[in-house]
Amino acid sequence: MTVAHQFAQKVGEKWGKALTTAMTTGDMTEFKALFISDEAVGVVIQSAEGTEVVMTIGDVEGATLSWDEFKESSMKDLEEQGYLKTESQCLGVLGDRMILEAGRFNKAGEEYMSAYSLLTLNEEGKITMFESFSDAHAPGLIQAASLSE
């Protein structure tokens, strides 16, 4: 196993633990430590309606959301979902990018959301870009295909 693969596995393991801590206690220290701090992190996610949402997160001028704003909006949504924890792992590495699989679990112990993300890391191993793909049953391409039939 290469050093890059070992490093990516560590990032994959840390993601779930750090996000769980951040979203259950409000302490963003471990989660923010995964990301660059001197500029905004690019983020692309899918909305509930299936549209692409592009933003930046950071405590720097010009960021769409500060880390505190990200935390507040995320914690509110997760609380409504009965959030308990996030589990994650690295599925693959290609150059400075890695594929992350993450699942959210509710207080009943059920996985209610899974996603695959493409993380881009800089030479210091900090995340500079986060693109997340919802599972195939989420609105998006399927919805678009059914509208064109």
C-alpha cells in the first residue's frame, strides 16, 4: 500500500469521527483540521430537489458560509433527522483526490443517508475541494431522465 493510500485511509477514518463530534457537540476543531484554513474550501453538493449547490466554506473574506454558519445549518438539519453519527471510509485514490464513502445513522441505528464524495487535497494533506454525490435514488439524473420520457 502506498503512502498516499495510507494517508487517504486515515482521512477517511477521521472524517466520520470528526463530523460526528462536530454535529453532536458543536466542537468543529477536529473536522475543520481536515480542511485548508487560509482560504475557502470549494463545496459542491446536491439539494433535496436534485439541483447542484456550489458554495465555499471558510473563515476568510469572500466565503459563502463561515464554519459557524455551516455548523449551525447542518446541526439543525441533522437534529430534525434524529442524527446519531457518521461513518466513513476511503474507497480509492487518484493523484491528489480520494473517494470517500460516508453514511449517516439515526438514533434508531438505521443508515438513512449515504453519499460518495470526491475530496481534493493539497500537498499538506488538507482538503481544498469537497464534491458529494447522493445515492442513486436521490433526485437528480433519475428525475431528469423521467421528465424527458
